Amino acid sequence: MITETATPVTVQQILQHYHKASNHPHVQHVITQIKKCKTSELGYHLYKCSDDDCAQYKYQYHGCRNRHCPQCGGFKKDEWIEDRRRELLPVGYYHVVFTLPHELNTIMLGNRQPLFKLLFNASAQTLLAFGNDEHHLGAAPGIISVLHTWGQDLNFHPHVHCIVSGGGTVKNTDGSYSWKNAKRIKDNFLFPVSAMRIVFRAKFLQGLKSLNENKLIQLPEAYNLQHLLHILYKKKWNLYAKAPCAGPLQVIEYLGRYTNKVAISNYRIMDNQNGNVLFKYKDYADGNTTKLMTLKGEEFVRRFEQHILPKRFTKIRSYGYLSNRGRTIRMEKITVAMDIPPHPLKVKTPWPVRLFEKFGIKHTTCPHCKKESLELVWVNYPDTMDKKKNDSSPFSNTRRQDAVEIVYNDS
């Protein structure tokens, strides 16, 4: 039986304890940001209760906002889900996962940017090829793809999760669109899995050869790529495909769990003692059984570093009728073709409103007296002690300085 620890352990605490230095500057920058997240090193907002009977101070440390940080990105994920929900159509949706064989890990780790891009392209081209085939659909489906690089044990395991619409669009000569429903609406898959597996393998390996011939990837010295290709052409590649949910709203909630997910969430970490990290994982080979794994702290950090994406690399991509270019106009035409109401306009939800909707918390509530009486008196950033002040505050500069000192004394 797996029991929870009395004191929660976080990825940040493990990195602070075991991480020393990274060889890659970008990886070092990311780890440093996560280690500083919501600490005084990134600054804070300082609030004071305006109730004279309370007059307590509260400071809110800034998050790092790094996409690899388990503590950040919650509101960003909610915004993404809302944006995708606006584009839903009254059709079925399918979940397809394209996974690369572990034999590719060596060259993948040394060529992340081009080979991650190739993984996206090969998987999307496979789905679009089957979609455009009249035998299977004869239309362009909508595809949302999300890259993951990890398995439950934190080992390197690159794969792409795709949500594919059960149907697609056909562009007419007059610029309008027609909609075609999926032909296999009673099945758990949109296109035949065995055939998709073969096409995906061919497209990826063909792209790999092209990248090597054009010297766009670097291989280890004396590496025999031809021998690897020979092995991989004979290997049965892993491809998962089924209908994930009953309705479109559940599909977006389902995929939303993947968008801002990082290699490991804090809730999976059980303990950190005697130089070891204990965490939960699901053993998919054993009926999705939840088990425990123990790693040396340094090994945990090494595995975590493997999943830091290249700088500015886009991990969520769209294809088919959901491709970004002309997306808004195209979706308007599709709703006309399907005779459904137009999708609502995008509305930016202020973070205080989102905070209250999600957690029932008002940012002006004093944690001491529970009244809505907090006033912002100081915003501190790491590069300056006085980047922004609330000039309407009744406190003088001296009182502001005293407040900062009180915060640090309390900490």
C-alpha cells in the first residue's frame, strides 16, 4: 500500500538540494529559474491590510513562469482549454499517440530540435495522408499535437499525443468549405492502426535520411546510421489509437492535461531522504499498476534535465483545418457549412477573476482578518528594489522600507 508523506516534497526542493551545474547554458537557465520560483530571489508583491485593527503585511512571491516548472502554468493551461473549447465541433474525436523506438534515443538526444520537428511532421503527415484518401475519409481533419519526451519512470521516451477530429473539411472552388463525417463512426479508431504504423515509420525514417544527407544533424563518430535504419525498418513501431471520450468537451479537458504537463508533478514525489528520491509511477506493462521507484538524487536530476525542451521550441502544434494560418476565417466558414452557430469571440479573463473561479480566493482577502482589505504597497523585482510603487498608498517611503524589513525579518 502506498501512503502519502507528512511533509510534501517538490521538484524544486530536489533541484535545490542535488543540482550543481549543467553543461548546457539553456538547461542551466531553466533549472535556475525553477530553483528560484516563488522565492525572494524573483521578487514579490507586498500587500498591507487597510483595516487599522489588523494592519498585517502579506507578500506574494513571483513565479518563474517557466514551462518546465511544476508550480507554474495552471492559468495558462486553463486559457488554452477555453480557446480550444471555442473551436469544438459537434463531431467525435480520436486520440492517437505516435511513439519513437528507443533505438533512436542516442541521436535524438543529440539532435533534439530537428528530430522533434521531424516527429511532429511525420505524425501529422501520416494523419493527413489517410484523411485525404477517399477510401478512409477524403477530407482534411483537424489535428492538435502535443510533444512529450518522458515515460512514467522519467526515462527519455519521445512521443506525440494527437487529438484528431472524426471528420474533416473539403475546400470548394468558390472558397467555401464542406464537411465530411468519419466513415468508421462505430469503431474505436479513425484510420487503420496497422497501416498508419507503416506509413509513419516510412515518413520518419525517410526524413531522418534526408536530414543526415543534408548535414542537418550530427551523429556520433563512427556511427552506423545505415545499420540503424535496417533495424528500424524491420521493427514494429508503437502506435496507439482510439476514441478517448464520449463528447468534444471531455476531449479538450483530456488534452488539456497534456498541454502544460511537465516530466513529473509534485504530487508523485513521496520522499527525499538519505540521498534518494522516492516517487510514484504507473507500470503500463502491468495493467497500469501504481508502483514506487527510488532513484539517487543526482540520477533524478539527470533524468529531469533530459526533458527540458530546446529554447523557444513549440511543443503544441495544429494541422489540417486547425492549422494557424487563416484559422479564424476558416472556422467561420466551417460553422456555416455545418449549419451551427458561430464560435464565440475570445475573451481575456483577468487573473483575479480566474483565481476566484478556480479556487474561490479573492486576491484582496487578508489572510489574518479574512476581510477584503489588502492594498498593494510595493512591487519588488530582483534587478531593482523599487521598480514599481503604489503612489496612492498612504504610507511614506520610510514606512515602505520598514515594511520590507518586516517581511524579511518574519522570513
